[in-house]
Amino acid sequence: MLNLTPRLKIIADSIQGFDTVADIGSDHAYLLINLTEKGRIKSAVATDVNSGPVEISGERIREHGLENKIEVRQGNGLEVINQGEAEVIVIAGMGGILICDILDKSVEVAESAKLLILQPMRDSEKVRKWLLEHGFDIIDEELVKDQDRIYEVIWAKPNGEAIEAKGLLFIGDKLIEKKHPLLAEFINRKTNELEKVMAALKDIDSDNCRERAEECRVMLTYYREVAEWVR
């Protein structure tokens, strides 16, 4: 049985009661191989925009004798997935801006899924904003520690009612509501990063640097306020 990293395991554990999964940028198809071997899903599609990962995914799938259950496709994002083809769509290990771009280019495919599982490496606030403004409910969020990094995972489902995303979305409401046990450490890491950036910008006199410093100040204030709330 193929073992998963904590980052992928928390995603795999959440996929229950679904038959079909599409993993976009599939990280060598590890997630889909694990789910299929456990009998958790009936069929899947692994995709990547580059030929190298596609070839490696194909090799891994054949090694596990799952080529009749997991199909590998090369293409950009969701553009190689048909509407209604996947009950669950996973987009993990990419920047938030790229995730939003992938969803933007294939909104109908995203809307046809029953569940989106998104794991942005950065800019998670942009992903939350996109989801809310395109009629998706954020039903849960988690933090997971994998080696020396803390990852954010977002679960969302379509509801057809787009709303204006208000306020700062640097941390998901679900994480704050549950006072997630990793949230304090996550915030501390974010504030340390922002303080270093602000220190580096302090002596640079330019409009761009002043604008960036102000953005950092707003974010820093936000993180400190949330830290007080979850303490």
C-alpha cells in the first residue's frame, strides 16, 4: 500500500462517499493510487500540464496495476476534464493565484463537481475570495504540518449563490472558529515573515516599497488580532 505524506493524507482521508476524482497537477498520482488501492473510489483522472510528470504518473499507475482505473491526461488545469466527469476535484501544491486561474478558465467544470479540495501554497486569501464570489461554500478548512511547513487545505462545494467577499481573508473563518491547534504556530510564522519583509523595506525610499510596507502592516495587524482571539 502506498503511504502518503501528511499533506496528502489529510486530503485522502476526507474523500469518502465519492466514486470519481480528478487530481490536477497530480504529484505523480500518489493520492489517486492510494485512494484506488483502498477501494475508496472507482475511477480517477490524474493530470499535469508537463509531459515529465505525466509519464512518471503513468509509470507509477502501471506499477500498481491500476491503469484500468486511473487515467492520465496531459493538459492545462481543468481544461482536460469534462463537465460532470469528477465528483471531487483536487488542486493541491500550487500557488493560490494559479489555482484561481485554473478555476477561472473552467468554471463550469468546477461547478459540476460535488466537492473541491484546494491546497494553496501561498495567497490562500485569493482562493477564498474566488470561491465566495463564484458561488461556492467553504465547508471546512484544516492546517496540517508536514516536515517543517504548515499547509492550508480548503474544502468547498458549489451552491450557486455568489456573495461579495468582505474583510481580510488571510485566515479562514473555519480555522478561527475551531481555534485550530496549529493556528497559533501558523500565525507566528506569518508574523515573523512579515516583520522581516518590513525590516528589509524600511530604508528603501520608493512608492512601490512604501505600498508593500503598508500591505505588510495591515496583514501584521490582522494576524496579531486573530492571535489574541484564539489565545
